Amino acid sequence: MSGVDTGMSAGRSAPVLEITGAALHRGHRELWSGLDLTVESGEFIAVLGPSGSGKTTLMRAILGLQPLSAGSIRVAGHPVRRGNPRIGYIPQQRPLPPDTSMRARDVVALGVNGTRFGLPIARRGDRARVDALLDGVGASHFADRRVGLLSGGEQQRLRVGQALADAPTLLLCDEPLSNLDLANQRGITDIIDRQRRERDAAVLFVTHDINPILGRVDRILYIAGGRFVLGTPDEVLQSRVLSDLYGTAVFVLRAGDRLVVGVPDAEPHHDAGEVA
């Protein structure tokens, strides 16, 4: 099932991301099939759905780490490949061990020189690039602290800085706000959205809770039960649309500036931020 694809204006160069007739299987189970998605520069696409629906697997396919069962994916007009500098990847926040000896700036520096072969010898200008990235994610004041002693929000800012090192045209964000408090959720979201606005980067943002990013989203790809719907937030986040997607009653309620989605009891994997 697919919704209205409200892509941006034509007449530009190749789309940042173009997925055509894509299908993915896990073992004998089909995660989804028939996925067509074109993402233009500057678009912000949220990817929603229960755990196990294939959201992260889609990210892996775009990164060239997971082959499709059918169809194709192209980034800036070229087939996907591993290590594409056009793509920045921001993973879910996972605390680093307290005894991690790397400094904060070392984590960001991996995005600058971590793909080079041989000894990690800094080139002229590397430090300035790292300093600029640290400043851009609000991490300059703890740049020389051991990363294992930083808070989860501080560590996540470093991951964002690392992902932005090559000024990517596509940012893949895989649950980057999980386990963060509201202040850090807002800070990380602001950094990602600023990259979109200032550099015209496209954003594909996997999340269980739409609320922290709802005001920035252009379209939503909602995957559930091997099916999907694609459209604007107003088109997708409706009781009727999601009930049809899940095949059972789903309730969507706006409470002030927050959205509450009540999914079936059989789907226990949604966050409290999304489930009634």
C-alpha cells in the first residue's frame, strides 16, 4: 500500500536517494516489497513502524551493507556502495565504556581521517576541520575530555559531528534520539535540521516517537506488517490510514503540540512517546 508521493520539484539533477521496486526478506519472511521512494535535496523523511518491520534493514541497504531481494537503490544517481562519502550515518545512542581512552575530538576525527589507509597521520587542515565540526555540534568545551566520561547526549553530539565530516548530501539517522532526555533530543534534532537547511542535505530519520521531529518532517514512510504507507504527516497520521495499515483499530490523537498513536496490544515494541 502506498500513499501520495509528494516529491519536490522536478528539473534538478539526480535525486539524493532513489529507491525503485525494492523488496527485502529476512529468512523466509518478507519485510516489505514494492517500495518506491524518491528523496530530493533538503527533504526530511521520517521512517516509522514497529520493531522488526525493516526500518534499520532499509538503512543498511542504503549503506550498501544489505542486498535487496528485488529492486534497486541509487544515491545521487549512482548504485549504492559501502563507504559512500555522500552518506552520513548517525546511529542510536549507546553509552561508551567509562574506561574508553579516546578523547572527544578523537571520535570526531575518525570521520575526517578514519577512512585513510596506513598510519593515522594528520594532514594539514585536519585539526581545523575537527575543531569546526566540534563547534558545529556544540562540543568544543569538552573536546579534550575522555569520551567515556561524557554523558549520553554529549557522546551523541560527537557521533553527529563524525557523520557530518564529509558534508554528506544524505543523512541516515537510525533512532538517534533513543535514551536521550528532552533537552538533548532537541539539541541533536536542531543540529540535524540545521545541516538540512544550510547544506540542503536530505534526511532519512528512523524513530519510534515522531513528536521530537514532527514540526520538521516533510513526509513519513510508515512500515508495518509487510506493508507501508508514504505521504505527508497529515496524510499518514490518521486513525483511518493506520488502522488500514495494521489491519486493526489504531487511534491517533493530538494532545496540544503532541501526537499520541495507540497501536494494537500485539505491538508492544513502541515507545511510551508513541503509544497511548
